[in-house]
Amino acid sequence: MKFRLFLLAAVALVLAGCSSETIEYGNDQLPDLPKGKVLQVTASFDEPVGTRGSLEEYGTTIVKTIGFRWDTTDIIQYSFEQDGTKYSNIANVDSVGVEGKTAFFTVEIPVGIDTESPYTLYGFRSGRWPFKTVGSVLDAGDPTIAILPTDQYDYKSTLADQAIVFSLWGKKVIEPDMENISIPFQHFGSMMTLHLKNVGTTPVTDLHSVALQTNPSTNWILNRQNGGGLATFNMATGNYVTLSESTTLTFFPTDSTIEPDEVQTYYAWFIPKTDYLVGNLRIATLKSPGATMSDATGISEGKVINRTMQTGKNYILFSSISVDTTAVPPLPYLVHFTDSTFAIP
């Protein structure tokens, strides 16, 4: 038996106006979901592969909105559960709604599901590079558990790369009389956007990565330990089963050089520890190989944040970098938090 499923991508990351705070974030609530948009998917594949959903940035100022958009080659992983029995499969998105915010697909109900009784449908959207063999998949032994991305150091700090690991989930109890089903997807994580400007007169070179760290070191991210990831999340209970906590969120630029007066923008999708009050953050720039703080080329002063971070946000940082021209600099670069005009407060 097949039924039509309406998937609503409740994933727009909306930003508020810019102020002099280091981190700025949008409204606490996501915008209302469009109604009546559908995406038709047929489940017919053996194993999930890379997805093709995209992240779009739009707006007239440097503070922009980031929104997720479904693609017709995107893949949804889904599972059914009824009375402890579970089934899973994947489905390709065949068409998308207006502006790519919704997806239409059809799923086939397994023979073992009694459609005369309630059952639960779960959906999971995540991706990985084709050469990766773990992460971003439903657990084979229990497909109500989502295994989150791993090796996030292999994804550059571009919207295109971050869209691959961008992960969502949803669930719906299906009653016997339901024919058209709507499932609003929820965020696993948020986006961190860093605008870094070279305010000096000399090019900045050998920029391997930029790290955002708590200082002193305390865990504030759930799926980043040593870049490993693979945290697991139980979609039935809405709770994490295992974590991979980290003190550091790292951006990996595509260009190792920043020319004078140039602004580079980096993006990193991450899962915040929502019950933790982030206190003091600092920025560190690193040269290759960027494995430890011995590779640091610049370290900013600490900045007090004093807020918890939530899912479904786009947090924004502004910072400056310049070559330290003193006779014997402790590190090659001066790095500072700034306001949105790149002025040091």
C-alpha cells in the first residue's frame, strides 16, 4: 500500500537586525510553515548516499537569512514502527514545492504494518560524501535511531558543503483514517556564520582553519569531538543516546589567503548543547596542519556571551585579523572580536 506524504521543511534560519553584540540570532520561533505543498517520493533504494539539498543565503546586507531548500535529487530516510516492530527504507524526492521549501513523495507501507491500527512514521534527512561509509544514516539495528554526521573536518566552510551534513528529523503518528500526511521537520542543529576581515595592509597567509573555542575549555557542542561526530539520537523519545561533545567549532576556509581589506565568510553547521550557558568564547587561527594549538597563528581575547544556544538559528560573528608588525610578535596575527563594521569595541 502506498500513501502520499507531505513533508514540510521547517528549516528557515532567520536572522534579526545587526547590533554590536558578538553573536546575533533570530527569532525564537521558526516562521509558519506553508500549507498544502507536497513532495512525492518513492522508496526504492538499498542504502542512503549523498543528498543534494542546498542552503541559500539572501538579503541586502551582510547579515543575511539562510534557508534550506529541498532538491529533486535529495534523499529522505524513513522508518515505520508499530508495536515494537520496525521497518526502514529511503525515498528520492521527485518534485519540490514553491521555493523548494516543501517536498512531495510517496512511501510504500510495509506488509507487516497493520493499517487498521495506529503506527508511527519517522523521517531523517542528512548526507555525507560518497566516499564516507559511516554517519548520516539510520541505525540498521534500530531505524528509529539517527546516527549523525562524522568527519566534519572534511567539509569546507561553504554553504554547499555544510548543506550536505545539514540534518533534520520528524515523526508522525499515523491514524487509520489518515490519507494525506504532513510532517514538519525539526532542526538537529544551527548554523554559525563568521565574517573575518583583514584590517591590515599585508596579506594574511597560511590560514588552514579558524577555531571558535570556549575559554576555559568546556563542552558546548554535541557532535564534534575531535571531528569525529557520530552522536546518536532516538527519534521515538526525542533524546540523544550517545554524544560526541566538543569545546571547539572549526571553520575550514577554501582560500588560505586573505588580502588587505578583504572579508571572508565561513559557515559551520553544528549541534549546540542547548542546556549549557555559553560563557566565554575566543577565536584562534591555525596554520597547517591545524591539529593542535601549537599550530595557532593568532588568538583573540575572550568574549563573554552568557547565553544558551538553540537549534534552528543562524548565529553570527564578526572579527578582524591583521599581521602583527611589532618587532618580535608572540604570534604572527592579531585577531579580535568586532562589531558588524569590524571595529573593535
